[in-house]
Amino acid sequence: SSSSSSSSSPPWSKNMDQDDSVRSKNMSFQKHRIHKISISRSVTKKIQRLDHLQKELEHWMNIYREQMGVDSMDMMEKTMIIPITDGTDNAMHLQEKLLETEEIFRKICILLRQIIAGWSWIKPIPRHYTTTDLWQNDQEENSLPPITAVKYLNILERIRKQRDELMCVCRQQQEQEKSKINHLHGHSSSEKSSTNLLKWFKDKFAMTYHEDKHESLEHENSQISEQMKLGDLIAHKSIDFTANARLYHAVLNCVCQWRHMTLKSDEISAESLFAAMKNNYEGGNPNAKPDLKIYHRMIEYYKESETLVDVMKGVELLKEMINLREKDANHDLDISESIHDVNFDPCRPTIATFTLVVSAFHGIGSTAEVKVQALDAADEVLNIMEEFYSSNGAISSIRSSKELPSVSDNQNLITEGSTSRLEMCEPYRAMLQNLIAVGPKLLGDYKIRVDDIMERLLGKHSFEKLIIDDDSLIDRKSLDHLLLHDLIHALAITNEKSHINQAKVILKKMEIMRDVALSQSATTRTGSKPWPLNYPLPNSYKSIILGLLHSSIDVDDETSVRKVAPVEDAIYATELLDTILMTKPSMRNVYSCYRVIRLWGATDSEDAGRKGEEILGKMMKGLLINKDQHLVTDLVLRAKQSTLENWSVAAAAGAPGAASNAFNLMERMHERLMEENVNDDRRRKEMAYFYVAVIRACAETVLEHEKEQALDIALETYNKMIEESVVLSPFLFVQLMKCCQLASSSSHDKAIKLSKEVFQAACMNGLVNRHVLFVLKQVNCHLFESYEKKPEHSANVKKVIHLDD
């Protein structure tokens, strides 16, 4: 039994040839199924609890209806009519009912608030689930949490408004009765009437509720009402019983989170809820005033729409907040009704508000015109912010002077509330990210815009000092490390050497700040926050590596122009890569390894092949440790191919043994593919690239004493391709034709004979194109002149865009 179990393979090893994507999809399906079950159970428990609360609410609503003397009162009714006529008896009767039902009204309000909060806290269904996946008990869409939460919120507002109207009617009747008595009997008789009225009221209460004792609740309410006065009925105004800003925020957040669901009711939207909140505040609910959280959530709602029209609505909300602040500045805010709300925030824009609005324009637009419009609109928000924080009379405008004032120099920008200098970096950082999203290809003034943002933040002199390679340190009090990280990326993507050099300077200073933080204690002597030890981030290094690569290889949508990269850039990029690899292993490090390999291939250095092979070894080691090689199969293939092509660069530069080293590396790759049990189609596909790269390294050999060996390696490689039935290409025959020139120095006849055989093989395989004929003319001019073109000689040439086009 033990021997059989040890020799038997794991169950999944039998399907090693199965596509990796199929296995990952099956695992993903199982996870989603388990996730659906867990979500369904959680939602079911919450709904059961809410059903219990709704039944309890219905019970108390019936009691409230009976106590108020209303025959029918549906919770969805917009009005609740109670017969009221002039006269002392009716005024006392209404006051009696209001005092009697105060505790019931409070209980109803508490239940409504619990139900609204419960429905609002139900998390939204993931986008890839359908409504019927989890809503099986009630297929109607009206049972969705946002719709139900808004429905009960409207009930709470209506019952509060009805209660408020009844209180107003009761007060008006008392005032009318009081003025009538004063008019008929004078001041003395008025006092007597008031005394008699109060005595009648007490006698009426005692007689009514001592006679009817069939319910204990009525008895308790009668005892309470005897001790209460009309002025004590404040539940309809209290923050603890009405729909306050916190409750509106919960419902608004629920509606925004469920926006991906298709709702039949057009009335259920964030905009309609926000408008209703403002109307209810103006209509008498002092606790429904939109606060900072409400405005932020609405701005986020418009931000999530990802359209310029909706994002501009967020700008209008920002202007509305500024106008409200200017109105409130003339008189003190009356927040007596909300003094007990710990989450009450004055409606005043903060740095986080401006940052949120600026970041909302990130990635907006599908065309270049719309992207530029969004960028200009975000810049206008920055102007509004600068004017907002400098409008106290110290300076008329932040751009008024020739020398742009900086955040670190202008104290007016940091005296509003608890705003610090580092917080002021956030909106400028958001603007920098907007610039990065648009990119230098669409913006002719991209670098000017980047410089303008930094100069407005730091000042021109401070920014110039930041990008100069000197021994100065970064001012930690006025410059955020996150902003510097984005600034490096913004400079690197320009693919301009001068801008990349500025990014290198900033990276160097960030490394110095990190080393200083390591040598010091947790806090500095000044008590400021220490420099984070994980900065600069690996992505900062990766941005510079990518910029160095693209500065040598101009990547465009249609063409890719290759330049000779300085060896110093490749050495510097290798040092950055070593720093990246010292951190926690990550699958994304493979991209950086591949880019540095290509950067070495863009040089004309003899070390291109050796350095590329070293980096490839580090990359493969990391993939084996993380066991995620199958996730980046295509990238690993390109990295291997680029490493082999680097040996052709080394061979052209005169590196000894370049062709043989390329051949040996190709053999090791072939053995690795055989060990991995890769299917034949994939192996032939990968080896086709590797074989051609080796033959190209042979063709580029310039050392005289290695040309003969390089020719033998090229022919041996070609024979391997034929034996393994690898797909051939015209580029292969171009390189083989160049290899024929390796024999020209020792034997011209041999070169002519080989070129003829290679060209005949190209004709037989139908792979003759202009490139093959061009090289043939250089190697064997006589054969080129005598050749007659035939369609079958180019039958297998792929239809590609001609070089002339």
C-alpha cells in the first residue's frame, strides 16, 4: 500500500496538459459559488430581523392611530387629517391626544430609524451576480434595500411633518383662545380663565383615563401626560427621533452602492434623495441639514459616473458649499438642535473636499478633446481652492505676484481649520495624477503643466532646488513622499532624458531621506512625522526603468524606432532592479526584469548577452520561489527571446563566444520545456523564437576566428528546426542568408553554394519576400539577377503592412 501510494501521482498531475486558464476559471467559479452562499445566508438573517421590526412597527402604528382617533392611517399616506374646530374643548382634546401619544410616537420613530439603518447596511450584490441569485424570497424589485430604505425614510419624514403640523395647529388654537379671552374679560379675567382651563384639563384627564383601564399602556401614558406640558413635546424636533444627517448619509451611501442595479423606480436616486434632504431641512426638520459627509458622498457619486457632465456637478456642489460658508460667516451658525450629534460637521469645504473634486476628473474622457477639457476643469478647481484659502485679505490672489507664492511660505493657506502643509499637497497630487492619466502624447505642454503644479505648491525657487543634484535634503514638513512618488512617474513617462534625470535626482534624495530615517529614532527632534522607511516605493524605480527603456526605444502605436542606449543607462537600470529584487518578491518584478533585459539589448555593449542572462536567471528564480510562472507565461517567453537576442548584440560588439553562449542557453531552455511537460504545440511555438534568435547571434558574429564556428552553429540549429517541425518564417531565411557571409572570407565558393541552398529552401517553403531578395542580392548577386519570381515561392508569406506604406 505504501509503495503504491508513493508511486502514484497527485490527482491533478494527470491533467497537466490542461490549459492553465481553464483551471483558474474553475477555481474562480467555485469561489464565486461559495461567496454567493455566504452572502445569501447573511442577507437572509438581516432580512428576518428587519421583518420582525416591521411587524412591531405595524403594531405600534395601529396603537398610534387608535390613540389619535383616526379611523385609518396608512403608513404611506401623505396626510393624516384629524377633525379640528374652534373652541376650548377641541383645543384641549388635541393637546390631550398629543400628550397621550408622545411616547408611542417616539417608539415609532426609533423603530423606523432602526429599519432604515438595517436596510441601508445591507451590502450591494456584486456586479457579476443577478438580482435573482440572492433575492429569491421576493422577486419584486421593490424589495431591494435602497428602495425599501428610502420608502421608510419617507414615512419617517411624513409622520414627523404631520406631528409638527399638529403641534402648530395646537399652539395656534391656544393663542386664538387666549387672545379671545383677553379681549372679552381683560387681563384679570384672562388669568382666571387660564386657571379654570388648566383645572378643566386636569379633571378631564383624570376622568377619562381612570374610567378606561382596559389597557395598561393607556394608564401609563395618562400618568406621563399629567406630568408633561405642550412645550415638552420635542420628539419631532429631536435629533434622536428624526431623520438626521447621519441617517441620510447611511441611506445615501446605500443608494450609491446599489447604483449598478437596474432600478425600475426613477425616484430612487442619489440626486433625488439629496434634494429631498434639503427640502425637508427647509420644511422644518432642523436635523436634516446636509453636512460635509453628505456633500462628499454626493461628489463621490458623481465621480463614480465617470462622465464629464456628472463630474462637473460635483464642482457645482463645491461652489454651493463655498457660498453657504460665506453666508454663515456673516452670522453664527445655529446648531443648537444638532449639538448632541457627535458626527455633526459644519458644511465647510476642506482640503479633502478639494482633493475629492480634483481627483474626480481622473481618467475622464474617451477622446483627446474631452480629456483636455477635464484637465482644464480640474485646474480651475485648484484655482478656486487657492482663492478660497487666500481670500481673508492677506493676498488678493495666489497668482497675483510675479513670484508664485508657495504653500510653505504662505501662512494664509494653512490657517484655515486644522489644515497642515502636508495636507495641502493632496489636491496638487491629485492634479498631478490627472496629468499622468492624460499623458504627454496628448498634451504638447505636458512638462509645463507639471512644472506649474509644483511651482504653485512649493514656489519656483524651492522646486528648482528639488530637482538639482546637490546634497540638500527634502523638506519633510512641506512636501509629501506620496507626491514625490507621483512626480517621479510624471517625469519618467515623458521619455525625455532631461526629465528622467530630474526623476533620478528626486529618487536619490528620497533614498537619502530613507537612510537618514533609518539612522535616527522613530521621531525627529522637531517632533514631526518621520520619513516612511518603505519609500521610495518599488514603483518609483520601475517608472525610471521604463522611462530609460522608452527613451531608447520610441514605442508608438504604429512604429517602434530603435536608438542606441547609453551603457550608463543600462548599468543604472540594473542597479535599480537589484534594489527592487531585494524587497518582497512580487510577480510584477518580472516586468522590470524584462525591461532591463531589453534595455541592455538596446546598447552596443559586449556585456549585453551576459547581463541579460544574469537578469533572466534572477527572474526565473523569483518565479520558482513564488510558484507563479504560469501566470506570466507570455512575458517569460519574451524575456527568454530578448535574452537570446542580446547575444546577437554582444556578437556584433565583438564579445567572444557570443554564438556558442546563445546556443548553450537555447539548449537549457529546451531541456526546461521538456521537463515541464509542455505540450508539443506550445514547445514548437516557443522554440521557433529561440532558434531564430540563436541563428541571428551567429549572423552578427564579427570575430574572424569565431565565424566558422558560428556558421556551424547556425546550420545545426536550422537542422534542429527541421527535425522538430518548427514553423519557419521569412526572417529565418534572412538570417541564414547573412550567415552565408561568414564563409566568404575563407571560401567564396562555399558561401555561394550555401546561399543557393538557403534560397532554394525558402522557395520550397513559399517564404520568399522582399527582405529575402534584398539579402540575396548582397550575398549572391548572380543568383538574384537570374531569379524569376513565381507565386508559389511566396505562398506562405503572411500579409503584412509593406515598409513603403
